[in-house]
Amino acid sequence: MVGTRRDRGSGAAVTAAPDARPRLVYVVPHLSENESEHFAHIPALLAALGSRVDLAAAVERGSPPTRLAGVRLLLRVPGRSRLGRVLGTALTIHRCARAGYRTYFLRYSTLFVTVLILTYPLYRHRILLWRSGLPDVREPERRKSLRHRLQDVLNRVTARSVHCLVTGPETMVPIMAGLWGVPRHRMRLLYNDVDAGRFAPLDAEARHTARKRFGWNGDEFVMLFVHRLSYRKGARLLAPLLAEVSRVVEAADPDVRVRLVVAGDGPERPRLEREASDPALGGRMQLLGAVPNHDLPELYAAADCVVMPSYEEGFPRVLLEAMACGTPVVTTDAGGSRDVVGAGYPYVARVGDLDGLVAHLRSLAVMPPEERCALGPRLRRRAQEKFSPQRAAEMIEAML
């Protein structure tokens, strides 16, 4: 039986779902129109998930829309100060409980999961917590601070206190279980997803127009880096990588000029700005700063390849976005990266192997354009078939 009601806490009109459908609160850490983080992928997942479960969404920060497809109950967590956010989170949990929701899925929401654990005796909710990646990877000159040590303790406590620790891809399951001391029977596998309708290749004319607008010449081999500008993501390798790839490629074919385009922001940006202005690089590095996620598909599709020289990864959406756009990738085997591109994909280097990355990039740069373009459809098919929002929604539903 289907009916309507009004949630007393939010005042939002709610359509009652069939009793057989499981209920879930998906906690969204941040959502806004110009989202530059990967949280911009969440609406597509919610739309797919909402066709399977009775779905509520609690948005912690940002300026979300008034409606999200697939979501029956949309709540904005109130509060600006730290204390205000704690109280606002508790109020949101109470509203969800009043509406009949007692199962939560969370990513990167330390405050929310902490309040859930503290309020468990009151509401008896079920907590599914996503974690992936290795937090101990940091700059060689940077010691672990007291704040980081306390964060590690909190992460370990929360990982052991929730009902299920969710991670992916396959490589990360035993890693995360060992890192946080979680029994394997409480681990669950979940894939990240990419909307292959939004992230898609460009036809030849549109690609030519986009490259011209970005200021890229037709004879340039354009390498694209999209990530947080941090040590963990290999930002310090970008300048030496560009210098060496330029040297070997332009020596092999003087008619080809190499360009590196960097999209992102983070603590390594001042270093990259200094390196980009170095005359030795000859203006080959182009820094774009943070780019809204909705503008990234065209950037991916216009580039010749995406390079990801990370020291640390979990389940990198950068690779999924590039693959969906049909753009070849060169990556390290950090975290679950090899799982994402597939066992037979050739352009994967060991973590920290600059020479290996250079060799892979040179291979792509000197490859005939039609041969390089032929790599794209295979990568896109893999993204569509294995990492779709519908596939991720099925996996979440199975956990319920």
C-alpha cells in the first residue's frame, strides 16, 4: 500500500513506500551545484538506489537542491559551530528515527558516525561505514602529529563499533580489515560508481573545439592530472614527470609538444606554481585550480591521456571518470587502482616508479592517434558494465 504523509521534523512531504522495501539513510558529506569533490557523483547513485529502497538523505554541508531524484526524505543537517553541528546531527538522527529510518550508510562523515554510535542505545540503528585508503601515507618530512594520532584512534574505534565496514575494490578488503582490526565477517565489498551518461567521449568536432578553447594546439600530446594537489596523490612527481616525458617524446618526434594540465587544489599548489613558472619547463604545465565536477567530463574527453602518479589510493574515481570518457590512463598500482583498470591493462607502474610512468606515457605519446583512440572504448565499456550507479545500488541493497 502506498500513501503520503508529512515528516514532522522537516515539514517535507513524503510519499510512503511499500512495506517490503528496506529503508536507508544515505549521509552526504557535502553537496552543492559547483561541487568539485567526488560527492558530485552521489545524486546519480541516489537516483538508482531510490528505485530499490525507501531512501532518505541527510546532507551535512553545502547547498543541496530542494529535491533529489530517488530520495523520499531529504534533510539538511543544521548547525554551523562544532557544538551546533553535534546537536544538529543528533536532531537529524531523531527525525530519521521518527520517520522510521534506522539504517545508515556513511562516507567520510566522522562526526555523524560518532553521534550515531553515541545515540545507539536510544535508537538501535544499524551503521554501514565506508572507508578506503591508507591514512598513514604522508610527506617524508612530516611527522605524525598528536591530532593525526587522535584521528587514528577515533577511526579505529568507529571502524570497530559499526555493524559493517564497507570498502572496495577487492584488493582493499583485506587491507582495510587489517588496518582497522575489523573481523572479515563484518567487512562488505562495494564498488564506486560513475555516471557514464555524464562522463562520455566527445565526437571529433566537439573534441577539436574543446581543445581549441582550452588553448591546446593540435600537435600537442596533452596529459591531464585531476586530483587533490597533495603528496599522497603524487603532486611532487608531476614536474619531473613532465620534464622527462617531454625530453624523451620530443627527442623521438620533434613535431610533438608535450603539455601537462593540472586540475585540482591542495597543499602542494604553491610548489606546483613555482615549478610551472620554471623556464626549464618551457610553459608546458598549465594549472587550472579546482574545477567543478560538472565541468570535468569535457576536460577528460579532450585530453590524450590521464596520469595518476599516486602514492596512496583506495578506490580512485579519477580513473572511473577518465575511463567513462574513453581516455587512456597511466596510473600507479596504489590501493585498488589495478582492480579498477583491469588485470590486463598495460599502463600501470609501481608506486613511486617515475621511470615506469615515463615509459608508459612515452608509449602512448608516440602511438598512432587511431591506435591510442582504440583504447578508449574498452575502458568505457568496463566503466559502464562494472562501475555503474545501478551496479553500486544493487550492492548496497544486498547489504540491507
